[in-house]
Amino acid sequence: MKILALDMATKTGWWCNDPSAGGVENFKTRQGDSRGMLFLRFRTWVNEMLTRVKPDLVVYEEAHRHGKASSEVALGLLSHLQAACEEHGGVQYTYCHTNTLKKFATGRGNADKSDMMDAYRKRWGQEPVDDNESDARWLLAWAEKEHGGGA
């Protein structure tokens, strides 16, 4: 099963298992941009990823306890992701709750970012770009365990 894992935010971490690759995309608005530009950049990028990877499943982290501004971003990105999945032939999508992901990665549902990155280094023996990429790779590992892995 081909899986694309996304830690969606202004800086979105991603990992896919076929081919095994990951990284971080920054959708931060530039001076003079409207807030909607973040969503347009994300939508363009996610469409490119769905076309390139052709995943059977997209998994994303269901975040919680956002402030007003970050809640708007999270919900906006999620809406664009779901619409893009439907436009690409009904690609399936699901989520993993933040605490579930933390427990999967570290054994503790209240782990912080540094704990998650330490667990990443220990499991994969390399340095993640940042916590966004780390979370995305953990999402992929979780999805492979829960939904079947390998392309």
C-alpha cells in the first residue's frame, strides 16, 4: 500500500513509502500576501504530491488545542487536503490523534517535540529536518502498522 503521511501546518512535514522520501514544505505567506495564499500554495503542492506519489492512503495528524489563528490554518489545510483527495479519484484519507502518535513513537502520550525527535534519531539513525518531518515519518510508521505498509 502506498501511503503519504502529512504533518500539516504552515510548515508541512511529509513522508511517503514509495519511494521512501520525505521533507518539509513551507507555505508561509510573504509580505503583501493575503492569508489565502497559504492555502493556494498548499493546494497546488498537495495536488502535485498526489499526482506524483499516487497514494492509496493519506494519513495526517489530528492536532488539538490550537489557538484561533492556528485552528483556522489547520482546518483550512484539512479542507483542501480532503477536496484534493476526492479530486484524485477518491484517495482514502485518515488521521492519527496527536497523543496516539506520541505514544506510538515514544511510549508516552504526552511526549514533547524533543522526545519525538530523539525517538526518530534512535529508530532511523539520522537527523530529521525538523519536528514537522519527524512527525510525518512517525505518521507513516504508524499508518504502515495500522493499515498495512510497503508499496
